[in-house]
Amino acid sequence: MKQSNMVRRVLVATAAVLAVVLVVGAITVVSALRKPLPAQSGEFRLSGLDSSVEVIRDELGIPQIYADSSHDLFFAQGYVHAQDRFFEMDYRRHLTAGRLSELVGENESALAADQVIRTMGWRRVAEAEWPLLDQSSRQHLQAYADGVNSYISDRSPSELGLEYTVLGFEVEVGDVAPWDPIDSLAWLKAMAWDLLANFDDELGRAAIYGDLAQAYGEETGMDMVEAVFPAYPTARNLPIVTTPDLLAAHEEFLAAEASERPQTPAPDAGIDRGDAASSPEVTPTEALAAVADALGAVPHPLGEGDGIGSNSWVVAGEYTASGAPILANDPHLGISQPGIWYQLGLHCRVVGPDCPYEVSGFTFAGLPAVVIGHNADLAWGFTNLGPDSADLFLERTFPDGTYLRDGEREPLVERHETVKVNGGDDVSLTVRSTVHGPIISDVMTDARQAGDTPLEDPPASGLGGYAVALEWTALTPGRTGDALFAFATATDAEDIAHAATLFEVPSQNIVFATTSGDIGYQAPGKVPVRAAVPGAPVPSDGRWPRPGWDSRYDWTGFVPPEEMPSLLNPAEGFVVTANQMVQAPGVAPFMTLDAAYGYRSQQIRDRITAQIDSGEKFTVGDMNDIQLDVANPFAEMLLPSLTSVYLSDPFIREAQDLFTDWDRRNTPDSAAAAYFSAVWSNLLKLTFWDQVPESERPSGGGRWLEAVRGLLENETSPWWDDRATLNVVETRDEILTRALVDARNQLTVLLGKNPNGWEWGQLHQAAPEHAVLGGEGVPGVVRALVNPSPIPVGGGSAIVDANGWDAADWDDDFPTFGVTTVPSMRMVVDMSDLDAATWVNLTGNSGHPFSDNYDDQFSAWAEGSTFDWAWSRAAVEASGDRTMTLLPPGAE
């Protein structure tokens, strides 16, 4: 069972700790809960400030900060972040430095995470980035750190977060270390790690092929891998950057589909798949499995799986009621408590060269500036571009500390790390690196033995083994820290293009709109260029691990910023990004072959084009309605096959009849959505589980939708066969029938005998868990205190309202449907009136369980409601609920 919560894996021991806390008594518990609550009104004199700062919070606890200088502005941002979210910040810096064991004590999961992160060297890279940043960025980061330290310096750990009190029963909790600007920069590495989209697919191809090649032979095994990593359906789901040819092909596709003519797969647009099909020597070994295990030990603070993504789009003023562009964004990240985002506004009282910031939006606690939001001139949103920015290199290593490189021995570079364990013995770690990067297979005890099986035979050069190195753009020092401030002050497309050159990792699709009426798109990021290797047995397109001993497979550079795709005021009058392909496959520059499959993006496009065709102008409310769209593309694909299956048992047919009048929408009250989701889980299990490694069991997202679509056309594909049944070869319709039967029986147990009484929301609930106190093994009374009550929600994976769930997650004989990824926030900005913008956070702005703002947005978020987003000083004052004034010492 996958666990995406970032701390649950490292703090299982809190169950016993909390039992002790409960015994102490309710009064002590309440006191511990209230102790970290910060004062949010009144005057406070702080060393380090140059002049007075006002912090006006509204009823939701969202601060709007007003200052006379950039220094004071970011100092105050650090101060309020520390007030509301310091333990979260402290956890993150321990994570990114590979120091979790110092915080939580002896724990195998924490130690494994520390070893892998130390091997990659996240904090070392962040330290190397510091001198590369502009002086102004360094000053802002230092001012932010000074503000954090101003708040924490005279407070005990128990005054900063309840979590420290709980940890204190298990490990020694010493004084909290001062915040350092590098702590902020290192967090960018965790962001990049969670948004590294292609990496899992590279491992997955190798892992699945290894089993299939043994069972079916190399050629059939490769064909089966291609079937579950299908080509992007360009004609069905358009990429971000469209062309007249693509639009025409899409119209032709729709016409063919509507007339029920036989459909042909979308063309590959020039992709050469010959390499993969003829590469029997790309045989994965236990070395790659060890790598997958090692990298799986790293917590994912933003979430993991193919539910990680986002929707963002912008519509030109020509089509809006206000006559100005409207921009919408809802990033899809892991569900957590507190939510990932912190809402905040930064306002220079007088905007000018000495204090250029007037910006509001969503921030990460631990980082200065605003990550997504708007200023007085421009709004911007992000979705994960997910370029192929990392490769695994198989290295031939030798006992004398060398590795093979173009027929010669090169020395491995070594460094030594010490992982300190709170309450335990230190752990020594030796990190070896090649020209491609750190050898990550070393962190598993069986890695060297596991690498003995070759994936390709390099030139013979004495005894040795195999290791796996990671080359990843985020491990090269860069200037992403500068980009944070560049976005905050951007006013037009040229400024966005400049910010994009700095925004190296993680690569994010940028959509933007300006008050002057422009809309646009910009692809940023550091995207490797891979040379073709004619006649080589290993594919050179980045989809498979690469032989490190052959320099022809090395990266040859990076896509120049001026060649990255962009749009300004496109003829269509809108731009939609939802993690789909940026351009048609085969069009330069190469981004990836492993983008999301475009079902969310196409549904959004269809909604926008339909409203444009109707002549009805868009409003902010219309954009919010699109964000809440629950149309199910899986049902569109699979229902014709499910309803054509004849079921002789009336008990099973009673459930199948739910599909007859279903509108194919995953609303919380839908019985058909509940049954369909159960059928989908069973279909994936019956079709794939017996033939893929456990780590590669289908999650059920968009890739699997497209894979099953292709398999439905081949009723005797080897994938349909259940290898557990001897002397029987199952076909498509037998598997479909079993899925319908098994799902009916499971939901009868879970929801009752009458299918008409089933509801999707009974199975599919948003249940954010407190990072430390809310997980499994914690006493129920404590979980009830710190976890918001679960709320039924609609939507699902690859659906616009992306409340994702993991189809590979089963509890014994029953699939589970709990929400794992969510629209972590929703925002809509009308550029005609920034006070008319709306926003909502997943749970609340505060990280303190006893705060009124801990989960006060959760119900609104679940219902699809939003809040007014005050921008002007008048609107901020009108919505203000409390004001805190920060003053330098001696100020009157």
C-alpha cells in the first residue's frame, strides 16, 4: 500500500507517545495545543526592521503585508510564515538536507530517506547555487531568514509547534536551529523531485520489460511494454501549442468518431520507435529494482503518482464579460493537513525601484515571494511541464575505484557523509559519482550484487559489477531562486520570458494574462538535448536507462531558452495547459514522450470552445465551474464494452443496469460512478497484476486509460490472459465479465445489496491527515482532533476536478478509493478588476490544530466554493479581521 503522506512513514512511533499524552489529561492536551498559537494583533518591536510593517489578516487568517522596503517586506513574510507554519518549515529543511533522523530518531524509513537525499546532495547543490544568484535575491532570502529567526529565537520548541511536544516523548528535542537562506533554496530541490514526471516511466519500462521478456520472449515483451506506454493521442487530445494541421486532424478525428467509422490510431508524427522494438539488450536487472526501492524511500512532500499535475488556462478579453482576460489555475498535488499552500500578499507602500513588489497569491512556507498569483499588471499560473530532465546511466564499475568510459578506466569521485541519528549511532555513508552524477544504487545494501546482470555487454575490461548513476538537471546548480522574484515583478510577455530563463527546475508550463489585454504561454526550464545514436542497441530518446560507458549517450547540451515553445495572443483566443504534450510528438525542441495523455486538457478545451461558439461571454464563475467539471473520460472509453457484455446472473445485471442512463459524470451522489470505479479497479487488477512487478501495478490514471483503449481492440492480447490459471487462456470479454462480477460483489459488502443506494462519495472522500499526529497507529481521539472530518467529493484521476485515487491500492480483497491527490488550491483572476478575483485553499492557512484557520476553508473547497481575494488597500482593510504592527526597536 503506497503512503504518500510525507511524515507518516517516518513517525509511526508517535502512537505510543500520544497514548502518554492522553494519560496526562485533557487540560494538558489543551494547553499543549494552545501554546504555539501566535499573537496576530498588537504591536511588536523586532530587531532587524528598518521601519514599521503592517500585517492585516482577514477572517481566514490570510496576511497582507505592507512595508516601505523590500527588506522589511520579506523580513515580515519570514516572520508570519514562522508564526503559522514553522514545524512544517523545519521538517522540510531536515528532509532536504538528509537530516530527518536528527529530527525523528531511529527509524528505518527516515534513515533510508536521509541516505538517498545525501547521495543526491540536494543541500550541497543549494549551497552551490547561493553565489550564482543576483545580489538582490540573496538580500531578499537573507531578510526572509532574519524574519524567521526573529520569531523563533526567543521561543521554545513547544511554543513553535505541537509536534515538538509529541516528539519530545520519543526523542530529545533540543533548541531549534536558526533559519538559513540555504534552507529556502534547498526546498526547491524537493519541489523538483516531486514534479519529476518522466523518471518513474523510465524505471517502469525497464521493470515491466524484464518480466515480460522472460515469459514471452524479447519481441513480444517489447510489444507488450509499448502497449502499456502508448503513444500520445495527438488527434484526440490536442497539445498546448496547436497548429492548423493539428486542429484539422482533430476535427477529422471527431467526425470519424461521431460517424462510428473504424478508427485508426493517431500518427506518431515522426517518432522513430525502431530503436525500442529492436533492443533486446535493454534488459532490466535487480540493479534497477534496487534503484526504484532507494528512490521510493524519499518522502514526497508535494505528493506522488500520476495524479500530480495541474490545470491552468487563460481566455482573451474578446470572449469575457468584462472585456479583459481571465486566468484560472488549480495545481494538483498530494492531499495533506495543513494544505501545501499558504496565502499571502506583499505590498510596498510606495512601489518603485527601491521597493518594486506588489504581489499576492500562494506561497510555500519556507520560501520568500509568491509562487503563483498576480501583481498589479500580470497574473500567472503553473502546471507541470514534466520534460525528460533525468536519465539513469548504467555504469560498469571495478573494485579499484574506477568505471568504464569509452574503453578506458576513469576514477570514481568519492565523498563521505555522516548521518546523525537522534538517540542512536551515527551512520557513515560513502557517495560515489561518475561524470553523469551520483551512483544511487550504492544506497541499497544489495546494489553491487544486484548490478551483476548486464543490460548490455560493454567491452571486456577485467572483473567488475554494475551500478546506476542519476543525471538530473536539478543536481546542477542554477538560478531558480532568482525566478521567484522575477515573476513577482513581471508586467508583460518579455518579463515572463526572462523569468522563464531563470526558472530552470522544476519545469512548469506558464500561462499569463495582463491588465493591458495580453494572454500567453511560455515553456521554461532546463531541458537536455540527447543526440541520436545510429545503429546503437539502446534507445537514445530518454525513455530507457542508458549505457554510461558509451559517451554517445551523454547529453549534448540544453535547449536554448529562445527555442522553448511560447504563445502570445494566439488566434484561438485561449491557452489551455493541463500537463499534456506541449507540442506534437516529433516537433523540435524535444520535451518528452511521457506527458499526461491530455484528457483533462481536452475537456477544458471543449468546454471553452463550446461556450465561445455559443456566444456567451465568460465570467469568473464560469471558470470556477470548469474547474469543477467531473466528466469521466474512462467511462466514455469503456462503457460500450462493459454494456455489451452479457451477464446471465440477474444479481450482477442489476448493477450493470446502472450504466444505462448514467451521464458519465463522477458526482458524489452517483451510484454508477461508484460501480464503474470498482469495475475499473478490478479490470486493472485482473489484466495486469499477474504480469507486472508490484511496484508497477496500474494506478489507473490517464496512461492506463489509453493503454486499455488500445487493448480493447485486441481481444486476444497476452495482457488479457490470467497467468494464474493453468491451461486456460483468458480473452478480453472474460476479463470484463469477471471485473463486473467482482465489483458487484465487493460493493455489496461495502455499500449494501441495492445498487441504487450506492454513492461515489461514500467511497471517495477527501480526508487530509495531519503530517505527524494524524496517521495510522495514532489513537483515534487524537486523529479526530487534528484531522478534518472526511468529506465526500466527486471527480477522480484524469478528470478536470482531479480528486485522484490509486487503483493499485487495495485493502485485502477490496479496492480503496480514498483521495490521494487534489486540486490543492483554486484561483481565478479577472484582469479587469483584481478585487473580483477568487481563491480557496485546501484546508486553511494555519498549521496549528487549535487555530480557527486550521481547516476553515476545507468545506468550501470540497463544495467548490471560493472566497473573495482582496487586492486593493481598501478591499484589504474592509476584509481585515485583525492587524499586527511590527516596529523596529525605539520606534515611536
